[in-house]
Amino acid sequence: MAARPRTLPAAIAPVLVGTALAIHVGPFHAVRFVAALLGAMLIQVGTNLSNDYSDARRGADTEERIGPVRVTAGGLVPPRQVLVATYVTFGLAVLCGVYLIAVAGWVLLAVGAASILAGVLYTGGPRPYGYEGLGELFVFLFFGIVAVTGSYFVQRRELSWEAFVLAVPVGLLIAAILVVNNVRDIDTDRRAGKRTLAVRLGRNRTRTLFVAMLAVAFAAGLVCWLVGPLSPWLALTLLAAPLAVTLARTVVTHSDGPSLNGALAQSGILALVYCLLLGAGVLSS
């Protein structure tokens, strides 16, 4: 429950897109792909464990919470065990990183360290950025720009502008997952002093932002076809548009916990389906 495996599509999707672009350009290194994928998943799980522990310590997860039960705040697991699990998970991610550094260069040390630090400081440390309305920005950067370009770099040991462009829709859709989460928790977060972006903007403006993020993501996914070297196969991503429309309608018209919990799951599915279609489009180009 603390690891929250349902959030793993957010870690898997960008690795698939970055690797697909690398395969389009040159040879595929299977072991590097597996190490990058495992590393990303372990960092995601470690971040979830760290957040469960830190939010409980700060009193952000109370009995009024309408999202899934948090194990630390709910007394299901002793805090120390959650903390130890966090260290172990990040330690396993470091082992994946050691291999990637050996085969792709020391620049990945900085990438991996920054990713782990960002995961811990989301709700941990003296000034958690998740409490200051910066969560969506950091998710866009690390699950979009860093994850996609990093996955490409692991395969090719170089960067391309196409990797950065393809990272934009990925980052937006994964950041949109957090937007749904924060819209759902807006009332309890406000009472706990957690000034998320939703708390700062208010429910209606956050809903507008969510719809805009989905729209820009679908448009950005076509850029490498319209002005770049990739083919019209990138338009495969438009097959996910009906999912996006249904999701946007739910977020805009519902405020109850069950509906938004369902929307949260749907937003993860949308990100994964979109990225699978994007990766397929890249491979077909």
C-alpha cells in the first residue's frame, strides 16, 4: 500500500518513449534498457515510501483524507519500517545506476542523484517543494525531460532535440496525474497547511489548467512530425484522445472522492496508453 504500485506507469512510460527514439536512431541495448526501467521504478517506489513517511510526520494525512489509506499515518506499519524500506529501495536504485554509469558515463551520476533527491524533498526536508506548489513543475522536469532524455542517453550516449520535444507531452501527462491528486485533496491539504498548486489556484482554475495540460500534450506530441524528421505515425497518439476527453469531463464536473479516485487511476492509464502509442509511432517512423 505504501509503495503504491498503481503509480508505476508514471515511471515506466518515459523510459519507453526515450528508448523507442534511441532504437529509431541506432542499435538497442537490452540490458541498459532493463537497468534504466528498474531504476526508474525503484525511484518511484522509494519516493512513494518517503512521501508516506514524511506526510505522516507533518500531519498532512489525517482521518479526513479521501484518497487511499496511507500506512504510516494509519498506523498500519511503524514509521521506522517505512523509513528503512525507503532506504533499501533507493539503495537498489543506486545499484542500477552504478551499472548505467559504467556503460554510459558519469553524467548519469548527477541525473540519478538529482532524481532521488527530488523524490525525497517532495514532502521531506525543511522546505518540501510539494508543500509550496512546485510539485507539478518538478514532476514535469523529472518524469518528462530528465526521464525521457536520460533513457535516450543511456542507449546512445548523446542527446538530440527530438528527445527533449518528445519529453514535453510525457511530462505534461504525468504531471497531470498529480494535478488530479491535488484537486481531490484540496480541502484537506489547505487545512494541513500544504500549499499545493491546487490550493494556490483554487479548484476551478486548477481544473482549467488540467484541461490545458492535456490539450498541449496532444499537440506537442505531433511536433517531431510537423517540423521534424519523424513520420505521420506519431498521430497514433490521437487514438488516446477519447480517454483524455472522458477524463477531463470527470475532473471538471466532479468533486467527490470516489469519482476523483477513479480519475486518478484513469490519468495514469492515459499517460501509459499515450506513451505506448507515442513509442509505437516513433518506432514506425
